[in-house]
Amino acid sequence: MNKKILIGNLKIELDLLNVVFRYKENPILTCHEVNAAWKLPHLKVITVHNAGITEYNGETLMLFRSHLRNGISILGIARSKDGLNNWKVVSQPAMLPCNKDNVFRTPSKMDEYIIGESGGIEDARICKMGNDYLITYSAYHGAIPHRVRVSLAITQDFVTFKRYGPMLSTDMRNVVVFPEKINGNYYALFRPNDSTADHTGGVYKQICLGTSTDYYANDWKVDLNNPVIKQNGAPSPFSDKIGPGATPIKTKHGWLNIFHGVRSTMDGNPYTLGVALHDLGDISKVKVCNIPILMPSKADCKVNDEDYVHVPNVVFCCGATRKKDGTIYIYYAGNDTVMNVAISHEDILAELCNQFPQDPNSGIAQYDLRSSLSGTF
């Protein structure tokens, strides 16, 4: 299978050997553009990464995460007409750790929310639901080390953000919401946290399915006993850690789920991007591709000699968009430091899941490596 894509004057050819195209103008956003817009010294940032993405008012909107120099993460907004070039950074942060001046759905819980976010807010995902834009983000407690709860904020204009607090009373690191009601329920993918010292293993190896009849209520029923995707440590690029990445994208093939995975090595824990395909009517039915769609490289973190680089060997995605012809823009961070974009197509990503699946309950490859020698593919 191959796909030819024309984006302006850019001609892209994709196939099952070359499933994504790294945009040649990467990085598309760095700390330098943010610092040019945020001029106060205490708002100087050293990274731009892990950005939620949506279409808003005819533009691509990026809700990016940045580290301040004191280590706290905050969220800012950049916009682009074509989703590739000329990103304009809004002149002040969009979301800081909350305080008493914010808007709360439950004002009586204001103090709880404030301390629960005071360690920083990170890794927003954006899900458009009618006129609402649901923002799920990791909120770190200011006094309890490693306490993280994925919280919900809702906006309709990306100016005012109403805080709804933690989605669960359990530590979570990644949550993405499917952007429509399915069979009477809302669905989301949850990746629990645990206390594993090296941040791999344990429940870091599973993605669980949650349902709710009312996303405003933060009343999610999550099946922690039957993960929808699980790794058991078998050889795999995702063997030691997985988690949902971008908000799922509806395609003719199914719900496209771009996730992240880690395989521990003697020299660290490289993060890669993978792809899975959920059945349109039954989210629990899933095909998981055994082959990563993107692995970290030198091209993913182009910085100046004096720039800070946060975490080597990482590609991480919190947002992607689909164009009318099925082209997929995958927005990803390089080394938790800069923002990039890669281009693919839903047909290519779906065919990967069909041709090279792994057991969603173990991570074991379900295709015969020898078949490639006979020209089957």
C-alpha cells in the first residue's frame, strides 16, 4: 500500500515502510517564540512540548506545556492558519496552577483543587464535544511527591477555563476522551499511575476503558481489572510502559488511537509512538500495531547550542488532527523540549494495524516474521 499526499507544494509518499513524514521545518514551536511573547522574567520558559491540539475558529490551536525555570509546568496557546507554519503565541499563559480567582464548577472544593494543582499542570488533551472543549490535564499536588490526578477543565472560547477537578480520586497520568457519545455513553482511555521507582512496569503497562453518562459530573466508571490494551513484558517497543496520547480520531476504519510506549534499555527508557484501531461501535474491540510509527531521532530535537534539553530519546504526542482526505497531522514533542509535526494518512495507519497486529492483552506479535520473505505483503 502507498499513499501520495500533496500539501501545498509539498509532495509526500507514504507506505508501510515509511508511515510518517517528519515535516522539514521542524521544530514548529520552541521556547524562543514563547519567550518573545511572554516577556516577564518569572514567565521565562525552557521547553515547549506535549501539546493538545484542536481546530478552533478556522485555525489549528495548540495548547502547549512549558517548563518555567523553577520546574513548574504551565499551559500556553499558539495558533496557525495551516497547522504547520507561522504559529502565533498568545501574549500570556492560558492556564496556570489554579488560584481563588479562577472559575470553579464546585467553589466549595476550591482549596482542594488549588493544592492539587500547585505542583504544576501538564500534558493537556483537547476533546471537542458540541460547543464544549474538554481539556484533560495532569495536575501535580504541591505537597505530596508524585501525586498526580488527571483533572478536567472546560472552555468554549479558550479564554475562560472552568475547573471541574480530578476526573477520578485515583492517581492517573494520561486520560483521553472520545469526541462523541457512543451507544448512550461517553468513553475515555485511562492510564493509571503507580509507585514503581523507575516509572515503568506495574500498572504503567495498561490502558483501561472508562465510561460515563455525564462528562460534567466527573463520574467515570473505569474497569481497572480488564485493561483494553496491556503489555506483559514480552519483547515489544511498548513492553514496559504504555499510555494514550492523542484524542482518538474517527475514521472509516475505526477510532484511530495514537499512543506512546516505552521499552527499557541499558541506556534509559526511549519513548516511541504507536497506533491502535478501536471498533467504531465497540471501543473495547481493538487492533494494536506491533510496529512503532515514530521512534526518537536527532531530527526531533533541533536546538541551539545553549538551549536546555529536558529528556533525551523521547517522542510524545498529545494531539493530532484529520484532514478531509484522511491525512493525519501528528503533533509531537521531541525530547520533552520542542514541538514538531509529522504527517501520515489514516489508510496507512489502519493497514499497519491490520497487517502487523499484536495481542492487545499481552503485546505478543500476531504475525509471522517469515511471511515477509515470501512477498506476502
